[in-house]
Amino acid sequence: MFPFTEIIPLVLKSFLLAFLNPQFWPVFLLIVGLIALQYRRMGRLREYFFHQKSGRVWADVIMAAGFGLLGGLAGSCLIVFIGLALSGADLIYLWPAAILLMLINMRFLCFAYAGGLLAISSLLLGFPQVNIPQIMALVAVLHMVESMLILVSGHLGAAPAFIKDAGGRVVGGFTLQRFWPIPLVVLAVASAGAVHEAVEMPDWWPLIKPSVSGELQSLAFTLMPVVAGLGYSDVSIARSPVEKSRLSALHLGFYSLILLILAVLAESSRAAALAAALFSPLGHETIIYLSRRIEVCGEALYVPPARGMRVLDVAPDTAAWQAGIRSGDIILAVNGLELTGKYNFYQMQQEAFLPLMVDYFSRAAGENRRRLLVPAGSGDWGLVPVPEGNEKKYVELWTAGPLGRWLGKFWGKIQS
């Protein structure tokens, strides 16, 4: 078998050459710009709760680009290892279809939906002519990379939010949203007279055949740079953001593994190709639905306690943060005066001045603590209390795009 250690230097070389290609940068910077807009919108949500500018948008973008580079390297190695060879005909329909679906709902900006619909159309209608195993394998590899990125960074930058549970009560939680620019190098059939260095493939390659005619071993392959974007959106209500991102990564990993197996089987079976085409969007949608259903119907973590005031979130580098108070902790008393809830806390915060003594229960340590709050950062305490349950403002979990909103209004007029 072709040693995996021989693939890594090959991919690294092509990866570095991609960044020297002037045609690579406009697409890469465009995706980074779109990601920056998403992080800016998330920053506004944090400003709504903390009433201060976070100043972390570009730090989040730089971090996302760094994780995206690592994810792109891992995905590129996996793509070459399984022999996923793409052509322009396979890729030309994906982005337009994904963008069109995004207009219906933002979460549809994912190749799982666009690739699945294109594959179904190709099987049933004969148009467009795409290589279904290759498209499905690409979707599987991208989601494998996404599951790894969610595992290591899905919880970072979680924004506090008020969310309605299954019973209609407003509870505390976090919106988990991460976006990554993913530079990839993929195998492509080298055209005649290509100036790129051809890649000599092993005898066992490929696992999935490319959509070209002729003998595979007589073909010349090259590594072609491609830029993709990955996004993760979820909520944590019954779990902490760290716990939820780990669970989401596990579910997405299983999804991508099943889809990759179906993609391999689709090479020799039309039934398997149809199963892969259906599983791509439906399986992805099922994961999202069950993930949010588990949180909304589970026992909410960020709700008022029997005594004191539970903390939903703490702004970094503030008085509460430096005192060791973290999300999920319960503030019991301030300067010896017992807290009775969120509104009592707001009143006390306006009347009291730092420094002051705080008694609180640490959720992580499982013990009561007493700390001195001293002025730090903006001078604010930096605490966001959990909601009382009857708040009028809360976050909508399902966000429709412009076309989706128009369709909703049109359907409403028909029903009326």
C-alpha cells in the first residue's frame, strides 16, 4: 500500500505552491471576507449582552484562518489518499446550487445539500452530468475535516443567548458558530502539455474512480488548488459549549464516514449512488434537527437556581473573570447581602461600587468560594445573568434566507 508518509510531503509542496498562485488569493480572500462579516454579526450579539465592544472580530478571523489551514492540510492528505480526483464539470454546478439554496435558508449553504440534489437530478433526469461517487466523496471528506475542526475549536467564541425551550420558557444558552476558510489541493487529470508536475499514483489507487475515459494507470494527475468554506452552527442549552461541540463532532464524524462508504459503493451500484445522494442532505438535516432537539427538550442548564443568581457568561478580562467566576457558577451574596435573582443583581450592580466581596458556587470545582472583585477592564463587573423565563426577546434558532422569507410570506397569503 502507498505509505501515507509519502503523501504528506507531496501535499505540503503543492499546498505552498498554491499560495504563490495569484489566481488563488482572490477566492481565498473573498471567503475570508465573508467569514469576517459572520464574526462581526456574532460580535454584535455579544455586545448586546455585555454592552461593550468585544474587539475580537479580527482575532477570531485570524484564528479561523489558522485552523482552516490545518484542516485544509488534513483534508488534502485524505483526498489524495483515497484518490478523489475532481474535474471542472463536477465543481461548476456546486457553488451556484449552494448559493441558491442559501437564499432559502442560511444552513443550506453546504455541499451536503447542493451535492445531494445535483446527484439526485443526475440520476433521475440525466442532468447535470456529474460523477456522483466523486461528489459524494468530496462532501464526506469536507465533513470529516469539519468534525475535526468542531472538536478542537467549535466551542470558541460561543455567544450567550436567550432561547425558547420545548415548553415555551425562555432559558439561557449559547449559540455556537464557527467558520473556516479551507484551502485544499485535490487531484485532477492533467491536460495534454500541462506544465504542472505529474503525480505518480500507486498500484492500488484509486479507491474511487475519476470520471475520465482510458486506463487509470496511464493517466497523468496533478494537484490542483481549491478553496472551500466550512461553517458550524449549533446551540447549547442542556450542555456547556465544550460538551456540545464534542457531541456534535462525534455525530458529524459518523455521518461523514457513512457517506464515504456509500460513495465508494456508488461506483459499482446505482442503488448505492441513489442512497448516497439521498443520505447526503437528509442525513445532514437529521443531525441538525436531532442536535437541536436534544438541547431544546433536554434539562436546561442555564436557568435560575433555588438560591442566588446563576451566571450565563462572563466577559474576559473583567472584574468577575479575574475573580475566577465562570459560566454556570452561582452568585450567592455580594458584600454579605444575599442575591435573589437577576433584577436584584442589576439593582445591586448600580448601587454598589468595586471593590467588593462576592460569595459564589463554582460549578467546575463543586465548592463555595469567596473572592474580592476589583476594578478591571471597562470597570463593569462583566457578568450576564441567566434569564428569568419570561423575557420577550430571544434568539430564533431557524433563520430563513431572503428567498425563504419571501416563500413564507407567499404561503401565508395563500392560507389566508
